[in-house]
Amino acid sequence: MENTTIQSQSLKKGWELRDVIMMGVIGVVFAAIYLVSTTLWIALQTALTPFGLAAFAVEIVYGIWFMAGSLAAFILRKPGTAFTAEFLAAIIEMFMGNFGGPLVVLFGAIQGAGNEAGFAVFRYRRFGLPAMCMSAILAAVFSFVTEVFTGSVELLSPGFVLAKLGLRIASAIAFTGVVCWLCGKALVRTGVLKSYPAGGDAKPAAILDD
């Protein structure tokens, strides 16, 4: 069970310098991870091409590209955190040399909006595994709908499109939901988050049982 008192107090507070610093650290770390994931995607695409499954390669790793927002929200637990972290990571990734250029920032904003919506569903009062998985699912759906409107999937059969969407959602739940949740719990255990809402003055058991 989450410590709702601490959550309420966190919601009332504005952003502090330590929050901005944490956001910057998360942005830089995940921008680098996102770039590496692009390389992983290309490698998977090459490996799956002989089997006619190259189009599914990106879906396998897609969930990695939503992680910044989810982890930032888990740590800071404030409205706007998920969107800002994902958007910032996308900007930094662009300057690090992602071949998508400014389009990366656009998708980062859309994915961040999905991240944010997931926590908004719980009115920013829950940041455990269910909320992080909801954030993951909505980020996946938001990103996929964007591709529908930009014409990326219009020539594919309905079954193929549904398969891609299902795999993207599964990837998002695995990486953005479960992996981020486990990483957040691990960070709480180390004590490095004791000055943040995720650690705060709450008892470790209350946080780790989120």
C-alpha cells in the first residue's frame, strides 16, 4: 500500500532544484539508452529480415523509448514529470545524433503525453506497478495512433497492424512498466532517493510494496 499522505504532500509542492537536477540526470541517461536501443532495433531488423518479420523488430524494443517518463514519475511523483522527462530525453537524444532529427522530439512529446496520461488516470496518487503499466500502455497507444495519422501503417493489413500494436504494448509493459518499477524499487533500497517522494520519510516497506 502506498503512503498517500506523502503523495498528497508531494502534489502540493512545486518543483525544487533537486527535482530539476534529477530530471536532467534521467534525461541524459535515457537519451543515451534510447540511442543504443536504435542500434539494437536495426540489428534485430537485420536478424528478422530472412524470416519476413523485419517490421516487428522495432516493436520488440519500442517499450524502451518510454522509460524516462515512467521512472521520473516514480521518483518525483508530481504532475508533469512524466511528460517533461520524456520530452527532455528526446531533445537530448536528438542532439546526441539520432538520425530522426526533430521528428524524435515530436514523438518524444507524444509519448510523454501518453506517459503522463497513465498517471493522471490514478490522479497522481498511485505510482506503483499498476500505474506504471498504465503509463506504458497509453504511451504505446499514443505513439501508435500518431503513426496511423502519419501514414506509417496504412498499407498494412488489419491483422498485421493489430499484431504490431499488441507487441508494442507488450514491450511497453515489460520495459516501461515492470523494468522501471524494479529499477525504482532498487534505487529506493540503496537510499539514494531518501530526499525524494519515492523515498522520503516513508517506510521502505510502504514504498517497495507499491
